[in-house]
Amino acid sequence: MLWRSLAVFTALIVSFSAHAFSSMDEEVPIILREPASDLPRPQVEARGRIDSFVDNKTLRVLSTASDWYIGEIVAIESQTPAVGIVGFVEVTGIENKQDGTYELTCELLRQSRMNFIQIGDQIMHLDLSSENQKYKGTTDLIIKKGTKETSSKYKPLFTQGIAVGETAETLWEGEYLVTWFGQVNYGWKEWLTVSTIIPADLLGAYNATGKMRVYQSASNNFAAGLNFARIPSETRSTLNLNIYWDSISSESVISHTLLSVALFSFEDAQNATAIKSLGTSSFQTGYEFILDDWNRVLMGPSYNFESKAVGGYLSYVKIWDQFHLSLSLNSTNITSVKFAPEDGYYLLFDAYWRF
């Protein structure tokens, strides 16, 4: 039976990988870099005006400010009211015109799918350490790599909550995510995140999870991991193999797919179907909707192989600079109209800190 499950799992892996690679595009992920230590940080907001287009990826910008530097990543703000940030460029050249102005050569990295970059738009330094009203929520402007000072609002979701499960994202190297119930996640490497639930460890329910990024492009992210847990009331432990796939569907929607295969389980595992990757096999696909203020709405169906039931979830996630708070309506069996975590509906709140 185990070998049959692994064969099915392998076939799904091949299918997911083929789809991910077929969807790969040439877009460059946004990576904000901090100024070098010997370069002063700007004390006022420097701006420059797009003067002309040199070619399909190069812009010429005029500015009266002098605090630009080669290799800096800056944002483009639309001149159209209420639109906000529409793209990112890298400063590749700076010429002092000797008349109090500077001519910058900038190379386009990413731009909005819904708004053109126009002559007259402005480039600007962008502080993303806290809420920025000009920086509106969109999949195009998610910060995939930055510094620890970057607000969690603008980062990809690492988890959708204990009831929904994790995404294909890993934490940045040296970054922590701590939940209210004592789960500690640590970004060991950019591509590897490890975690454990400390209160459970102290009670003898030893557990550990590892998630490794396998493949990433501008539109797809593919990861795999193992989840081990010892059940104190049982003589056996659980071991789940988890496969994660995130794919950008539109400017405001990311799809999340999670396949969890129980390699080792325990007799009463079907009573724990409310928690993903705890001794049961399940398949789930859902959607993350990014709102203008960078808060998220999550929704989607799930299927549990042990209970042979279709469930689902609807969740709202409020994000501050480090703190996340979510409230969700979950179901382990949508046909069972009763409030019961093992076979019905239940409400759940979740809270965690990312720093």
C-alpha cells in the first residue's frame, strides 16, 4: 500500500513539475538591496522624472538630487492619481550635468501588468519597513528578497495558518516565524526552513519539520518537505511527505497547492484531519487574494484520503509589519452540517510574528 501511494505521489510530482516549467517566464523577481555601508542613507525623499525611453528596457531620468548610486533599486510612481507604484528599475548609470541636475540611466526590472510606465512618471527611494500608502497590493510588487527591516506586508506568505497549511515559500536566511501556540520556524538557508513546536517537545511529543525549495521562477514556486511527529498516546510516530506548489494566477491572485502523503500514521489519525500533515494524506488547492492594503483573503477546497471527505476553508489575514492575525472558517466535511473539527465545521483564529 505504501509503495502504491509513493507511485501515485511520484506521478503527481512529474505532472506538477512539467506544468511549473511550462509556465516559466522571463520576468525578474524584485530584490531590494540596501545601500553599501559607506553610502549615506537619504535624509529626504529623492525623486527623478522619467524623461525618455532609450530602448525597450532602458529609461532616461532627470533629477536634481545627488543621492543615487549605481546598482540601486528604485520604484516608479505613476503620475496618474491614486495608482501608486507601477514598477521597479535599477540605476545603471549616473551623469552629472554640471548645472545642478543629474541624468540617470535605469534598466527596467518589473512593471505592473495593468498600468503603463509613462514619460513624466517619477522614480523614488522607497521605504518598505512599514506601511506605505503608495505601495498597493499586487503579485507584481511582492518583495521576494530583501532585508529584515522589510515589512511582512510585502513578503510572500510563508503559511496560511495551522488549519490551512503552509505555502511553497521558505523564510529568508536568518529569519524567524513564531506562532502563538509555540511553533518556531527558522530560515536556515534561503532555500531551507526548519521548524518545531516547542511546547509539544517539552511534553514528549517530539516533532520536526523541514521544507526545501526545489524550483523557483517569477511565476512558480515548488518545494518539498518532511513532517515528523511522535504521538505520546501511541507507540508509533507519524511521517508525512509534503509537496507545495505556488503559482501566480493574476495581478492579485496566487494559487496554492498542497499534497501531503502519510508515510507512517497512527490508528486514530482520521480524528486529526483538522491539522494538515499530521498522520493523514490530503490534497488541497486554494487561492490567495492580495488586497490593496496587502491584507489577504484565502479560500479553497481540500480532500482527505483517510476520511474520504471534501472540506475547505475561508480565511482573512490581517498583516502588520511583523504581526499576523487571521480568522478562518474551516471544514473537514462540507456535507456534515455541524460544528466539529473532526467531521464538520469549525472557527479558528491564528496569530504569528515574522522577524
